[in-house]
Amino acid sequence: MGAEKEAAASMGRPRDDMATEALLRVARDLVTRHGYRAVSIQMIAAEAGVGRQTLYRRWPGKADLVLDAFLASAAAVEDPGLGSVGEALTRYLQDLFKNLERDGPAIRSLVASAQEDPQFLDSFRQKFVWPRAAVAAGILQRAAKAGELAEDADLEAALTALHGAFWYRLLLGEPLTPEFAARLSASIVRSLR
Amino acid sequence: MGAEKEAAASMGRPRDDMATEALLRVARDLVTRHGYRAVSIQMIAAEAGVGRQTLYRRWPGKADLVLDAFLASAAAVEDPGLGSVGEALTRYLQDLFKNLERDGPAIRSLVASAQEDPQFLDSFRQKFVWPRAAVAAGILQRAAKAGELAEDADLEAALTALHGAFWYRLLLGEPLTPEFAARLSASIVRSLR
Amino acid sequence: MGAEKEAAASMGRPRDDMATEALLRVARDLVTRHGYRAVSIQMIAAEAGVGRQTLYRRWPGKADLVLDAFLASAAAVEDPGLGSVGEALTRYLQDLFKNLERDGPAIRSLVASAQEDPQFLDSFRQKFVWPRAAVAAGILQRAAKAGELAEDADLEAALTALHGAFWYRLLLGEPLTPEFAARLSASIVRSLR
Amino acid sequence: MGAEKEAAASMGRPRDDMATEALLRVARDLVTRHGYRAVSIQMIAAEAGVGRQTLYRRWPGKADLVLDAFLASAAAVEDPGLGSVGEALTRYLQDLFKNLERDGPAIRSLVASAQEDPQFLDSFRQKFVWPRAAVAAGILQRAAKAGELAEDADLEAALTALHGAFWYRLLLGEPLTPEFAARLSASIVRSLR
DNA sequence: CAGTAATCGAGACGGTACGTCGTGTCTTATG
DNA sequence: CATAAGACACGACGTACCGTCTCGATTACTG
């Protein structure tokens, strides 16, 4: 049975990895260049020299493709490691903001797409939001263990405030500067002591 | 000069207020019932018994109409008045969350629309975001004058965190409960003392 | 009673002749310049500095206005007078063709409009076709009385052939040259002897 | 090279002949029933159970579709064959008139459409006018060879008069009776002897 | 000389058709 | 099976005119 399944999975012509890569690359380029909305599935497939069905065979729609396209490039979420909670949070936010200088517009569009499509919202949360949130959570938890924070501090509320603040500014088109990262970090840390 | 302006403004057949109201009412109803995306401009106009042009004469597109439609109903943002900062903020947030139980989905769609249309983002900020933010800002400023807060408290960062937190949960589809309002309020107040 | 009628007819503000003239002039100009189809009622009224209703008060629609506009200028249908039948017919046709060099395109559009509007077809026939046809008929009848034609000649068929021939070439976009006028005239005369 | 052309021509999903036929049939029916003007592109497509784009993929607009629709049914233009010139012409005209009893209104609308669209006028001439004119031309040429006509007869002028006469009556809404066919035929023949 | 009534420019009104666009699915022939 | 190409049904879009209507403001005759 397992063999049959394997056979079934590998029957016929295998999928072309070149097509997959071309689609991801083209999607990223076009969206960066013209904006999410102005780019259609037809454009992406055409530019990638690929049939439209080939795209639908790999992703359910434009949003999912573009999410993967920008995920690949933004994959590197590093734990800022040592230092005080405040320093670590500040570095974390500044890294985040730096990435968003490039990809901010695309990410905003993806959040937008997620608002009318619960399934895609789920994908977006799992692939993009949570991995980044986990890093910040790690920083706080480490600080809590080290006794840097008050014992009755509400870590969850603080994390929500932390991420909310930057989403808020991103979605409202307000600048995400290193200075703001520092102030936000300071404000959050203060609420935990 | 004044006369000329008046004349220019009142020339030709005046706009029909009934049509404006019908459009707002129908837009609100349909979007609440079927969701933003599922409602088309043609549906709204038809249901309102109005030509499509009549709609375009008043708003540039669906987003602007729907924004106005939900603005009217959500216009009542009350200053919660007396009490400690924490109590006032909690009440403010709980009111906000209550309203969003009904209108949350529509508001989410409007934020989404704003992500690809800078002009509409501006409208949205001015008509929806700022008026509400001003209320919270008022609460904090009153508290600061009353000496309830630390002198070096970063009010702006706190406000961003406050609003960011609830936008964050709204857009990510997470529940906005009264409990969360209290915890968030507490966390913010803590960062200001 | 007559007085009453007169009174009823002359009550209220009288129609503005300037508007009528402006509409005719502008209609003629615009249609000559851009073609019948490309010119809308709104354009004509706007260019004439006149309200749209003012136009509808005078004519039922674009076709009727344009017909009148071109009628005024093409009013001069002269009986070519003396000479043999052939000479008279030739001169008649050559005059006709000359006028159509300028107004041909507009006239073609009017015939076109008449095809889907029986009432306008009637107007067109009475105001444009018959007056011109009568001139040709006059030529043939004079010749018949003078004994230039066979007694059993079918004048009606000849007239239909004569006018049909030039409408045919006009509507099919073929040139209406003086040479063709002469050949057509000769052919018709031949059929009458 | 030929192979490449073949490949290019047969690439992708082929056009659906059923759709083409349905569109032609429905166009013919609707125009016959309600008149050209009252029939819209959307009606035709809907009635044919076909997307609007499918229509535009095949024809540039309503006129071209309707022309093809009526061409198919009016394709049978038969050479009346034997008999004297007069008899042959009479039979030719009577056949023509018979067909126009049914299709006259549609044909008139097509001539009308052609007046504002040179490209369509060309199509109309090539697909509709010339094939029919060629039959009449054949009759006259055969007669000329058989010595039935005068040597200096102007065949071209006669043909123009012949067709012009019936277009003239058709477009002016005058009846096309068998009697008129006979009289016209006689008049034309007379001009050639 | 006030009242009455039709006209005027302006422009909004409900409709209807237009031609274009994008979606997700399908159907070819060719790997 | 997958692939490139492209047709398919569907439906929204924003625009253009249509012929009618509703304003406030003239402009003449009437009583």
C-alpha cells in the first residue's frame, strides 16, 4: 500500500522545479516593482513563462504564492542573543524594521488579503507572524527566568502590545524608525518591571 | 464674491439626500450581511434603487462609501470621563471592543482596502483612527496633569502600543474580550508609572 | 378663440432664437469635424452654451437636429433649366455630387439613423429626398411633354434608378465624380427613348 | 516552417464551434424578432449561453456578428440561368426581393452600421454586396456576348442603376414588389439596347 | 406693477450598454 | 502525469449617453 501510494505520487511527469522557482522569483519582483494589487496571476505566469494551471497546481491563489515568495527572502529571523531585555528587544525590532523597509508594502498587502480569507489568514499567521513572535517571546521568557522582570508581569499583554504597535504603524503608513524601536522597547520593558 | 460662490454651489439640480441615505443604509446592511468582498457596487446601487453613477458622484469607490456607512453608526466615541487612568482606559477599550463585535469584519475589510490605496488610507486615518485615538490621548493627558503618571513617561509610545494591540488582535482574528481590555489597560498603565 | 390660442402660444418667456441658431451652427460644425457618431447631444449643447433641455424642446433627438442643420446649408436645389434632357440631368447630378463632397458623410449618417427610426425616416424623406427628387422629376416631365422621350417610357422606374444609383455609390463609399454623373445621365436617358 | 505555423495555429484550447454556431443562430433570431437596435451584445451572449468575451474573441462588435449571421442564411444567390436578359434580370431581382422580405430590416441596419465604420463597410461590401452584384454582372455579360445588347452599352452604369434602385427603395422603406422588379428590369434592359 | 407662465443654464436622476479585466476551470497537443 | 497555450463562463469594473427631472433665475405678456 505504501509502495502503491509512493508509486501513485511519483507517476507521470514530475513537477518542474524550475517553474516553481521562476514563479517565486517573478512574483517577488513584480510585486516589489508594481505593488500587490497591480500584479495579476496572469502577469506572473506569463512573465515566468509558465502556464496558469502550473501556478494553481502549486498554490491556491495569488496571496499564497506571494506569501511564499516573500517568506523565502525574509526567512532569517535571528534571536538577538545576549544583552539586557531592553537591548535585545530593541535589536529585534530594529532588525524587523530594516527588513520591512524593503518588503513592507508587500507584507501590508498580504495582511489585507488575509482579512477576507480566513484560510489564508491562518497560513499567514503560521508562516509569518508566529515565527517572529516566538523570537520576542523567547527574549522575554529568558529575561523572566533571569529575574529581570517583575514576577506578576503580564508577558502576553506585553507581547501583544509590542507587535501590535509595529503592525499599527506599518498598516497606517507611519515610519518605522530605529528611534521608535528604542522607545517602544523601553516602554514595554517598563511595563514589565 | 460670496454671492458668486453661493450661486456656483447651488446651480443645477441639487443632489438627492434620499439617495445618499439609501446608499449608506444599504451599504451598511449588505456588508454586514454578506461581507465586504461579496458586496459589489452594482448590488448596492441596485438595492438602493439608484443609478450607479449616483454612487460614483458621491464616493470614489466601494471602500469610501462603506467607510462613511460605518462611520455614521460608530460615530459615538465617548470619553469615559471620571475614574483612575486604568479604569478609564479599560472602559474605553471595552466600549471599543463592544462596537467591533458588530462592525469588526467591515472595519477589517476597510483596513485591507487602505493598504493598496494611499488616498483611502488617509481618509480612513482621519475619519476613523484619529478621532478614537484622540479620546485615549485625552485620558492619558488628563492623568499626566493630575500627576498620576511618571514625569518621564512616553505617552506616545504607550498610545501606539495600546491601539496597536487591539488592531493586531482584530486583524489576526483573535478575540477582543473585556478581560483582554483590562489586562491591556493594566499593562499600559504600568509602563507609565 | 383664435386670440386665446395666440395668447396661450405666446405666454411665458419666448424661445431664444440665438439658442436655436447656435445649436444648428454647432451641430453642423461638430458633425463635419468629428463625424455624426462621435458627436453626442451633450457635446452639442455644451459647445452651444445651452442646456440640454433647450435642445430637446426644439428637436426630438440628434438626428432631427442634424438634419435641420444640414438642410439649411443644402437648401439650394436649383432646377438646371434649359438644355436637352441629358444635359439637364447631367448638370443636376453634378450639382448634387458637388454638394455631397462637403456634406456626404453627414448625409450618410442621417440615412443610417433613419434605418432604425421610421418617424425620422419620414422626416428625412420629406425634407431631403423628395425636394431633390422633384427637380429630377420636373426635368423628365418637361422632356416628356416636349416629345423628347418615348411615349411608353417608365419615368418612375428611371427616376428610381437615377437616384438609387447615386445613393448606392454614396453609401458604399464609392466616388461620385462628374464623369459618373454624365455616364449615369446618358444611361438613364437611353432607357427612356 | 509549415509545421511551425500549424503548431502556432493549433496551440492552446481550440475555439468551440458550438459557441460560434449558437451565437450566429441566436443573433439571427433575436435581430429578426426584436430589431437590430433593440438587441444588445449582452443579450446575444446570454441567450447563447456564452460569455461576452467569447463573442468579442470572434467578432469586433455587434455589426460584424450580425452580418455573418445573415450571410449564412442568405448565402444562396443563384444565377437564374437561361432565358432572355430581361427574364433573367427579373428573376434575379424577384429572388432578391423575396429574401429581403425576411431579412430586409436586418440588412438595412447593417448598411446603417456601415456608414460610421469604414472597416465594417468594407466587410459588408465584400461579403454581401459584391457576391450579389457579380450574379447580375454575369447575366449582362452573357447577354453582351450573345449579342443581345448594344455594343456601346454602359454595363457598369446599368449595374449601378439596377442595384441602386433596389437599395434606394429598401432604405427609404418603399415596397419591393415583383411588379417593380419587372419594371426595373425592363427599364435597365432598354437602356442597354 | 404684481402675478403668471414658459424658458433658460446647470446638473443630478434612473437606466442601459459598452468594452476590458481577472478569476479559476477546461481542453488541446506535446513532452 | 505535467506542461504551455489559450479558450471558456462568469461577473465586476468605471465610463458614456440617454431622455427626464428639478433647481434658481430670467423674461415676457396679463390683469
